[in-house]
Amino acid sequence: MKLRVRAEVLSFKDGKVLCHWNRGYATFPGGGVDPNESPVKAAKRECMEEADRVLVNCVVAHEPTTQTWPAGYAKREKWAKGYEGGLTYWMTGTTSETPFHHLRDARHKDYEEFEWKPLEEVITRLKEELKGDWHADVEVRLKLLETQVEMAKPIKAAWSTPMRLPELTPTVS
């Protein structure tokens, strides 16, 4: 099976993830890895092209996975022609809150309106997508999002607990 090597990035901020609803599906910045390009470099490039955001602190978040594409998919998408599926490298990283370019015309032709969406909302949407053709990719996205939610719990608990300062006894010299 001929696979298109690709990189996808999930960027988190304050209990939200950078996401776009595309034809009813939750999508994240990502795309093909060019020849002689690392998956990390591809994730950074794709994040700029699609979300118009600079990606920093990019790390591999999950082992690469393969996904067989639904019948006829490669015929509908120009970039998918000749492939039967994808080999996806999964990344997480930090991006700017707003697009890099102030003028819309300065953005890449592949730009889409990515927004910061609440993690719980995206998780709910992805659970519905598990029933569809993209279940292998959706499972990884869900795992990464749910891990982010779990990691945030101790931080939220620490913020909500009042801090007790030790009693200080003044000394006289």
C-alpha cells in the first residue's frame, strides 16, 4: 500500500485546542512531509500554511500511525492522488494565539479559519467521528486530547487550593 507521509499538530492553550471544523469533521494543522524534510519541520511549515501561526516547542507526541483512506478519497483530493492511505507523525506544540499575518491576502493559499475550541467540545465531536472512515486517526487525536485534559487536572486543583503562608515572627535586633 502506497502511503503519504504526513505530520499533524495539536496545539493547546488554556484548556483549548487549535481546531477547524471542515465538512463537519474536527481538523488540525497538518499535511504532507516533503522529500528530505523532517516531520517536525513539516509540522511547522504546515502550521504556518494552514493556520498562519508560528509553531514552537514542537515535539513528537505519539508514534506514527497508518490509516487506510476510504474508497474513492484519493480521486476527490488532488494532493492524495496515487496514495491509498497516510503515515502520520503526531506532534504537539505551542502556537501564537492569533494569525501571524494581519492582512488576510498575505496568508498562504491553504489557510483555513482555525480557532481555539474548548477541549471537551472537540473530544465530544471526535467521539462521534469514531464511527466513521477515519477512526484510526480519530483514536490518536482523542488520546492526545484526553491526555491533555488529564494533565491539566492537577494544575487546576493546585490553582483552586488557597495557598497557606507560614507564620512569620518578627525579630527585634
